[in-house]
Amino acid sequence: MTSGSSAVFGNIVPPPSLSPFFVGRKEERRKLLHILERHGSGGITQHGGAGKTQLMVSFAECARKQGLVPGGVFWVTADGNKEKVLSSFVEFAESLGRFGLPERQKSCTRAVVGSLRRSLGKVEGQWLLCVDNADSADAAEVVGEVAKLAEPKCGWLLVTSRRGGPELGVE
Ligand SMILES: Nc1ncnc2c1ncn2[C@@H]1O[C@H](COP(=O)(O)OP(=O)(O)OP(=O)(O)O)[C@@H](O)[C@H]1O
Ligand SMILES: [Mg+2]
């Protein structure tokens, strides 16, 4: 994995960029960093249009500029049904490593998360996985499992969702 690489998986291409009108949210970025350093994963849960995606983009840019995520920043969109969410993570895992999943396992959350674990294990240096739009119950369930791969001193997972609740599995 190239240092500082960036890519997007899922159905938003290219990844969202920071709005030229973006202002503020310094305190939220500080809190997110605190949460990630402590727990490994964190969520931005607000209603639609509140600025979740932009906050995540600005956090990722700041983290990269500060050299906090030398392993890379990755972006996965988690919209769609469970099959679509899993396929976005499969696409991401396959892009990282040489651990292809047999076709029949691509709809199994456990297998997909296992593949992601092996692939992320190959990333050198702290990584940041940004998961956008985990709005459905299906997405929250899958992302909750993926979030277990995050660790404070290894890799961070940040998720945006219109829904809160424990199923996201993040702080
Ligand atoms: N801090 C900010 N300063 C200025 N404009 C902002 C800021 N945050 C968000 N916006 C603007 O508000 C709009 C909505 O932001 P964004 O897409 O991040 O919301 P969201 O919560 O991710 O929405 P959704 O739930 O639909 O995904 C965009 O036009 C964005 O440029
Ligand atoms: Mg958004």
C-alpha cells in the first residue's frame, strides 16, 4: 500500500471533496480525534443535510495533513441494501490485498469482514476508513461488524449515519 493513498469504493466516484464554503467544526474534529485515539471507531450521527459527510472529509484532510494516517485514507459508501453494502466492502478489501473471496461468500457478513481483516492487516501504518451513509438498518449491522476491526493504534473507522443507536457499534 502506497503511503498516503486514497481511494473510494461504493457508488460515489470520485470521493466527495471539501466544499469551498466549509467553515468551522474544529471542536467536532477535536472530539472525533479524541474518540478515535481512545476507541478506534467513531460515528457522526445527525439528520440528513446536517453536514456529516463534509465533517468527515474535513477530519480526513486534517488527519492526513497532520501525518496521523500514513497508511492511507479510504472511503466506502454504505448505501443500498445489505448485498450492495457488502459488495462495496468486498471491492475495497480486494483492492487492498490478494485475498479474493469465493463468489458464494461475498454475501456472508462474517466472510467479508474476515477478508477485510486480512487485507487491512497488510496496510503499513495507521489507516483511516471513512464509511459514509450507513443510514439503513442493513448498513448499520454490517458497519457495526466492520467497526470491530478498528483499533486505536492500528486503524480507525469513522462512519456517518442518519441513525444513531448501538447497532453501529461505534462510540
Ligand atoms: N461546515 C460547513 N460549512 C459550510 N457548509 C457546509 C458545512 N457542512 C456542510 N455544509 C454544506 O451543507 C450541505 C450538506 O452537507 P453534507 O452533504 O455534508 O450533509 P450530510 O449530513 O452528509 O447529508 P446526508 O445525510 O444527505 O448525507 C452541503 O451543501 C455542504 O457543502
Ligand atoms: Mg452525507
